[in-house]
Amino acid sequence: MSTWLDGRIEIVTADITTLHVDVIVNAANPSLLGGGGVDGAIHRAAGPQLLEECRTLGGARPGEVKMTKGYRLPAKAVAHAVGPIWRGGNHGEAETLASCYRRALELAEAAGYRTIAFPSISTGAYGYPIEQAARVAQATVKAYLLENDSPLRVTFCCYSPGDTRVYEQVAGEILGAS
Ligand code: AR6
């Protein structure tokens, strides 16, 4: 575990479904009705009521985020973000990915939450290269926290030690100088 930006950002290796934070972010697909990867893990851990609520949401477009309750999760809420599918990098992927992070932070703060954890959105089934995704994630979160003088505390939850190493290396460039 490492902390950055005066302790407002931390990087951990963990299963996001175990984290005791106010909000965990899901890397969902436009149906918002579940899938594999972290999406499947969140639905399993939250229980069937999560899917029931998700059925009422009407899906979401890439870059959009919709919130639900956390049900059986230790987290109070889930922010379902639809990341971009990687198509080489020239199809607005970075903007769409940044929107996922920004919207999740905006919704969490507007709902009065104080702690939020993100998985590495789009870097599994959706194929976004991890280092590039980590740069977008960290730059977007840093800008949000500083520009909005936000009280949120943010966890980047990596699922493997290798991903954590990439996040730490990128943090040295993007978060270290702050
Ligand atoms: N905790 C934290 N991170 C996890 C966990 C977990 N329990 N499980 C996987 N990861 P992915 P995507 C990491 O594929 O690329 C789904 O089917 C994983 O190692 O879950 O945005 C959706 O329904 C990777 O670093 O999401 C969509 O159809 C990261 O989470 C599609 O996959 C994201 O991998 C979305 O693809």
C-alpha cells in the first residue's frame, strides 16, 4: 500500500468487493446487468438485489456512471461505470475513460460519501493497456480533487501485484510531484 497527494490517494492490491469504503466503482458494460471480471465479482458479493436495482437503471453509455446501493457488500454504494473498449487509442478512449472517473467522483461527492475505490476500469476484457489507463485514472482523479477542493479519499484497487507496480510507477510521475 502506498499513499499520495497528502494521503488523499492510496494504491492497494485487493479484491475490491472486500473493501470497507463508502463507494466501490464497477467496471460494467452498457447493459448494467452484470458480466465477468470485477462486474461478476461485485454482483456475486452484493447478492441478487443488486441485479434487481440494476434492471431499473435503463443501461448506460460508455463514459456514464450510475449509482446503486451496495446490498451485501461492505461498501454502502456501487458506482457502475461503463469504460471504453480499446480500439487502438484513437477513438476517444482516453476521454471516455476519464469521464468514468470524473462522473464517479462527482456522484459520490454529491451523495455525501467520503471514500471511494476504483478498479482499473477497461484494462481487463475491454483491453485498455494498463499503463495508459493508469495515467488517465490518476491524472483525472488528481485534477478532480485539486480543482474541486474535494474531501473525497480515493483508493486505486489493483487486482494483481503487477498492476500495482504499474500504478506505483505512474504515481511517481503523476502524483509524486504534487
Ligand atoms: N477486484 C478488483 N479488481 C478486479 C477484480 C476484483 N474482484 N476482478 C477483476 N479485477 P474487467 P473491463 C480487475 O475485465 O476491462 C465485464 O464482463 C481486472 O484484473 O473486470 O472494464 C463487464 O460486464 C482488471 O484490471 O473490466 C464488461 O462486459 C480490471 O478489474 C467488461 O467485463 C478490469 O477488468 C468490462 O471490461
